[in-house]
Amino acid sequence: EDFPSVQIPFDWLVQLVPSLKPRDFSISSSPLAHPGQVHLTVSIVSWITPYKRTRRGLCSSWLASLTPEQEINIPVWFHKGSLPAPPQSLPLILVGPGTGCAPFRGFIAERAVQAQSSSIAPVMFFFGCRNKDTDFLYCDFWESHAREGGMLSEDKGGGFYTAFSRDQPKKVYVQHKIRETSKKVWDLLCDGASIYVAGSSTKMPSDVLSALEEIVSEETGGSKEVASRWLKALEKAGRYNVEAWS
């Protein structure tokens, strides 16, 4: 349609066009909290081509068209993710802007169930999106756990921090919130916390890493290079985990 002058035989076209690839989504639920269920967080893909045609993601648009009343059989495959499930005794620093929050919803739901019978280590969670009113995924879930006694509450040693980048003249991102809470981040790292980062693979992971390097450098009095080596040692020890996608 974009190039009508191209007269390619249909059998050639079929050979050239690649087959559709399976879509990968992060599981955003806990099997302990929701036995027999799998929850997904799916961003609906839609964009305008240079030729002014609207293109939509096949899988995300189809899923969005379904209603809860429909019973649809969908072929699925489960793959082990790159974010290992943390033990409940491990303090956590979670950074998940946008749909990057998906795996952490499962982490926190799991700990909420575990907390009913045993003690749980503190969790700090940094969430970011463009606008609070339109992009605040799982708003009620996070805020309920940020209240007194919740998994993200400050009285439990954790905290919930939001960055709504477009709600004020100056853009605010998760890395800014991390710097604002530098002392608490550092104290949790000294207590053996692991860092988990999930979300867009554009600038976010490197910006978060830079913010953490600044914190380590300031708290230890060392250079940026020393801080970088310190964080690389965390990564080698399995205490700095990143899952990013384009």
C-alpha cells in the first residue's frame, strides 16, 4: 500500500515476509497470591507511519479487544525470566517505570502473603510515568501497600516513590527520586539489599546506574570509578539485576 509501484508476485512476498514471532510479556502476579492465575501487564502498541497510516500491535490490540466474559484459549509458553525471585529475607530496591513495574507487582503480592506468617525485609519501590491521571499503573495496589503496615510502608523500613515526568514544567524521572532518597538507599544497600531495574532499554537503565554511582561515591567519599566498580561487584554477586526491553 505504501509503494504501489512495486509489483511483486504474491508467492515471492510470502517467502520474504517473516512469520510472526511470539510476544513476550512479564508476569505481573504471584502464584502464591493468585493460585492458578497469570496476570500480564500489556502496553497497547499504536503509532503513525511516515505515510500517515495508523499501525497497531497485533497481539496487544487483540488482547485489548477482549472482554472479561469471553473465554478464549490462548497458546502460551513460560520462560524463566532474567529477574530472579528474591527470598523474603532480602531487602529490595526496585526501579520500575511504566510497564517495568509488572514483575514487581508480583514480588510485592508474594511478600504480602508471606508477611502473614513470617517477617519480611523492607522494600523501596520507585515508579515513574508521564502523567499521574492517565499512566499511573496499579495506582491503588501500590498506594495500599504504602500505607502503615504495608509492604512499601516507611514504618516497615521501605517506601514508595513516584516520578510523574510531565505533570510539572521540569521533567522528573525515577533517577531524580533515587537521588532525593540517597541516604535511605545507601542504608538499605549496607543492609544487604539487592537492586532490581525493569523497563525501557533507552536511557532509563543507564540513568539509574549513574544516580546510584553518585550515591555510592558521595557516601563512601570515593571516586566515580570506585563507585562503578562497587556496583559491578554487586552485579557479579547477583545483587544488581536489570531486565530492559525496547
